[in-house]
Amino acid sequence: MNPMNLITLAITFMQLNMGQTADGKKIIKEAMDVVQSLGNALKDKKITMVEKKALVKELREFTKVTINAIDKLVIPH
């Protein structure tokens, strides 16, 4: 990854986190974990069973955190 892309990614991540609730930050962290796990799995253009299990684990964690945050939402009448 070239340095400018890395800096842009860091700035984007920082902007996403600014002003977020604790639940929002958890969702963003888990989403980044999913992206990182997928990126690691696709480096060699093949996904092994170990990589697949790691990706599924990250997706489950992301889903759990997201559903918990949605369940906490209060929709006004």
C-alpha cells in the first residue's frame, strides 16, 4: 500500500470515529476487523479454510455488535 493511501485511510477512520457513540465506535472497529480479515485472506487470491473461519468469526462479531446497537435504538412515536 502506498503511503498516501495509508494516510487517507487513517484520516477517514479518524473522521468516522469523531463524535460517534460508544456503540458506533464498536461497529466501526468490527467493520475494520472484517475488512482486514478479508484483505489478509485475499492476498494470495485463495481463501483457505483457516482464513474462511477467521472471516466468519469477524463477520459474526460485527453482526452481533450491530444488532445490539440497533436493538438499543429508540424510535419516537
